[in-house]
Amino acid sequence: MNQFEEPKMWQKAMDIADKVYMLSTAFSREEKYGLTRQIRRSAVSDASDIAEGAGNNTRVEFKNFLGKASGSANELYPQLVLSHRLKLVHQDQVTPVSSNAIEVQKMNDTLVKSLENNYVQ
């Protein structure tokens, strides 16, 4: 098992990506190159950036990739809201995904603060 696979944060980010892929299969065909592609990319980027950051050798690099992961998670939320507003999905499909995304965000913030507090100059 790789180092990045152990943290609960990465596992939850992967769960979000799974759910987003399943959820977006219901999107209309005309959204294939629009919202479908964008929402999937945001969800996958979150988990990918966590993994890539964990694979780096320095805390600074890890923190940088956690920042990118945070940006992807922040991007995902309005895409989920828009998906519901456009009636592509029901609110009961969006709520668990957005709740998990918020939880991953909080875990990410906690980890970044931990890296900052443990950084010795």
C-alpha cells in the first residue's frame, strides 16, 4: 500500500470521485463535454493531488499539493449545486457528495495546519 492510500482523507476523496462518476452518468448527452467533464475532473483532481503531494519528499511540496486539492474540492461544490439547479440530478444525490467534500476539505485544512505547525525552519 502506498503512503497516500492510508489517510482517511484520500479514501474519502476517492469515494467522492466514485460517486461523482456514478452521479454524472445520468447527465444529458449534451453535457458530455461541459459539466460532465468538469465535475469529473474536479473530483478526480482532489484525490490525485492528495496522492501526488504525499509522494513528494518535502512538507512544502505536500502542502502545495494539498492546496491544489483544496481548490479542486472548492470547484466541485458549485458544480454539484449547478447540476441540481439544471435538474440533472436530485438534491438527495447531491447532498451526500457535497457533505463528504466538505468533510475532506476540513481534513485537508487540519493537515495543512499540522504541516505548518510542525515545520522547523
